[in-house]
Amino acid sequence: MNFHPAAPKIPPRILCIGMPVRDLTFRIEELPARGFKANATHFEEICGGNALNAAIGIVRLGGRASICGPMGDARETSSRFIFDKLAHEGIDTSQIVRMPNLVTPISNIMIDPSGERTIVTFRDPELWKVQLPDTDSLLEDCAAILTENRCAEFCTDLCAEARRRGIPVIVDVDRTMSAREGLLTASSHLVFSSEALQATAAVNDDGEALKKIAKLTSSFLAGTRGAKGTLWLDEQQNLQETPAFPVHTVDTLGAGDVFHGAFALAITEGQELREALRFASAAAALKCTRFGGAFAAPQRAEVTALLGQGRPANPARSGQ
């Protein structure tokens, strides 16, 4: 169900492209020193990955989500576990590509008392050679594509075709982009992490980095900065800022992905950019208050309630 007045009557379907991951999460008091051991205070097995996390966030907020990308052999325990979790969330998995004799990505995640996470991930290099399903079938009834620039080598052509058809393409940029990377033009919205933004522009200032990258693309540009909020360029190429919501953070795992999923949903609902970024910030903030990765993503009513409390406080005081 959609709650925004400009939203279509039928919830929009967002195609999330990426690699599902099996996550082994441990809560620890502090990271062990090299060569030492540490006891975890809690263990939980979940699943994640940028696209999967975003898809959970989208569905929780009233949208529809399908996920497309490579997974390991169908006989794997990890594969069956992830499919069961996605089915429970109501996420369409019919476009996932199973790759025989390969291993589904797996992560070891350690979460400290501040909520910060340290991650070690294995992705089989052969997974990057995936061939996605037919373009027409992927784009049928597709209101938007959400992907990450890590997947550029197997999804850029699809994204370019989506743009030719007038379908928004939102890209989560969490690693350095090349000035010649196809997703710079095969996208409508590029949302960078601060680290990837500065590395891509080779500039140590988020605002100047956005202005430099704006010379390479006509896409909407933003940079997420955690507790400092989101910096972005408006249509006149002026810098704007959306503050973060102050929350007590216990788990940041999946928060960025929930942000991107919420932002993509807001775009398909016709929300104005400032409103869409604030909606995404509220969803990510609420997720940070709970353990469980993206499975702690909020429902739409919770986000609406937080938004109704007024504008976020000074982000310098935020614990997000």
C-alpha cells in the first residue's frame, strides 16, 4: 500500500540488481587484536547484500521489489536459506540466476557496542560473469532500477536501455568510479558514500567532489555522510543538505541499503527530491536503532511517524 499522494495506485515494482549474501553476524565488545580471540555476546545468521537489503526496505515501506543477480549452486544450503528468507519478505526471486558449482557470497560481520560493523566477505570471482535474463522481461512492469556500481560490468547495458525507456536508474556508489564508467550516463540518480565520492573526484571535500562529477553526468548527485546527513546538488547545481535524524545507534548493518531502497521508492512515488532524501534518512535512522541488518528495516507507519515529529536536529549531535 502506498501512502504518498503522488504515488501510483498500484505499488511500484523496483528491480534491485546485485548479489545476495549469507551473513554470519556476531556482536562483540571490541575487535580482537591480530592473533587474538574474542567471545561474541550474540550470534545470528541472516542474509544481506546491497540489493537484497534494499529490497527488504522497499517492501517494508509499501513498495514491490524483485531481485536479480547471481547466486551459487542451487544445491547449496546458503541458497536455500536466502530464498526462504526472501519468500517470507514477499520479494520476487524469479530473476535470480543460479550458477552451477559456484559459491553464494558469504560475510563474517562483527558489530561493536557503538553499532559500527566490520565485515569480511567472500565473493566467487566467477559470479561476475553472470548473464542476466532477457531485458524485456526484466523491464516489464519496472518502475525503477536500483543497483550498485560494483555490478557495472553485468548491468550497465540493462541500465542504459532502462534510461532509453524513461525508467529511473538509481545507483548506490560505494566504490571509486572511473570517469569513463558507463553508469555515469546510464543512470538518473547517483548516490555516493562520502569515501567513494571523494575518491572518484580525487577531491577531499564532498561539495567540491559533487560539483566536479557533475561535469561528467546529467544524473542527480548526492553524497551520504552518516551522522552528518546527505549533501546533494539541486537543478541549479547549488549544494543542498538534508540533515540526519538523531537516534541511538545499535546496528548500522544494512542502514545505507535501506536508505537507497527508500530513496528509490520515493522517486517512483513522485516525491520531490528534498522530501525523498528526508524519507530515506528517516528509514535508515530507524533501522540503526535495531539489530538484525535490513531485517530490522522499519514499516511505513514508523517512518511517517518519525517524519511527523518535525525536522531532524543538528546532525552534529546525532548518534547515527
